[in-house]
Amino acid sequence: MGRDLVDNYPFAHEVFEIANDALGFALSEMCFAGSEEDLQLTANTQPAILAASVAAFRAMKADGFPEPDFVAGHSLGEYSALVAAGVLDLSDAVRTVRKRGTYMQEAVPLGVGAMAAILGADVATIEQACSDAAEGQVCSPANINSPNQVVIAGDLDAVDRACELLKERGAKRAIKLNVSAPFHCELMMPAQERLAEDLSGLDYGSFAMPIVSNVDAAVNEYETTVADKLTRQVSSPVKWLQSVETLIANGVDTFVEAGPGKVLSGLVKQINRDVRILNVENAESLRNTKESL
């Protein structure tokens, strides 16, 4: 993860050096040569993805890419977006997301919670099914990814009940996810409370460009609101569908996904097929995207 960019762009290499120093161990080695088992631990996954995403963005910037008009990120990606916007210091961000991963993992014992991807049902139908299935437990939308893809989270039994209800109510598929915790739901409140203390102690810089935040899908360029929005994000649904719609309403017609994979590119395509979607995750995709722009 990120190795090709590091080998080709000094600014990408610098990102991993900063991350290594901030964490006190070689995150770069874990990303480049570590085991899948280590990288799948939430406390490692979060700083690794953040470092790789910021490395891609800084390689783009060093290579003469135009400054974006807006930034946005999905869940963890919001931290990468805030680093790109100059609001969060990279070292602070890497340390904070490592703690965030630990807090989220520890908030709910293994086997107590669950998440499931619901395909082919609208958000209103999913919200109603979650409410009907809760029966005093937690069950709610966690990631509103696109018009046809919503991830739900909560107590294991409640999520199972919601999946059955949604199949009865016309959902095409309900797929249980292999995750270590039920993210972005009320069960994450213990993690949210712990993270709030860390976020309140950080320094926040001015926005070089505005962000569209996960919790409200609204344009934000006030650094004084960042800690609160990131805090609430832990137990709130990620409003990615609404965020993309906000960006398009503000005139965005080209999206560039910076970082490993093309998951967000696929979601944007589901939301609107008229916009241009590009990505940068290695040297080749960086060159191709630059040519396209």
C-alpha cells in the first residue's frame, strides 16, 4: 500500500517518514511488507490508509495538479481530506486515527455487533426496517453510500432481523460484512467519548479549500467546528450519497479519488454517471489522471 508512490515521489516518501516518527514504529514497513493480519487490525488500518491517501495527494500536488475546489472523505477518509485542506497536521492526524481505531475496536466486544450491506432498497425503507427490527436494541444506517447501497450497523440480533425484514420488503440483497465492530452507530458512543478528548486538544489550521463533512453533508470551512464534526462522526451515519450530491450542487463535475483502491469512485458512479471520475493510487494512475485533467 503506497509503495509505488514512495519509490517515485519524494513528497510521498516524506509522508511515511512523518507517520513513522509520529507513531514511533515503522508504519511504512507494515504497509509495504507487513502481513495481512497486522494490516487488518483497525488500529493499524486507519493510519496506514491515511498515510497512503495523503501520500497520493502530496504526490499529485508536487506533480503540478490543480488545487481542488473542495475535499471530502468517507469516514476515516475525512481525516485525510482535512490534512489535504491544511486543517489537520499530518502527525496529529496519524496519531489520532490510530487511537480512533483502538477506541472503536474496544467499544464493543467481538460478536456483539454486526454490519450488513443492503443493496437495492431506498434509504427510507431501510430506516423503517431498522426501526422495526431494533426491539430495544441498536440498529440503524451506518454508511449511506449510494441510492442503492446502504450499510446498517448495530446489535447482531437486530441487524439479522433487519436483514430478513428488508428481504421481505424488496431489497435485492442483504450481505453480512466481515468487520471487527459495528461502526457509525450508537454502540460507538464509548469510542466517541474517548476520541472527543483527543480531538479537543488538537490545533486546527485554516481551510485551504472547504470540505463536505460526513455528519451533515454540508460545506464547511470553519476550523472551529471540525472537532465537533469529527467527534459526532464516530456514532453517526456517513452521509456519502448526500455529500456527493452537495458537491455536484456546488458545481463539481470532476472527482479524483486519492489513495488505495477505487471504492469511492464506484460509489460516485452509482450516484451520478454524468460526472468525470478519476483516481490516483500509484505512479501509473497519477500519470493517467494528470493527462486526463
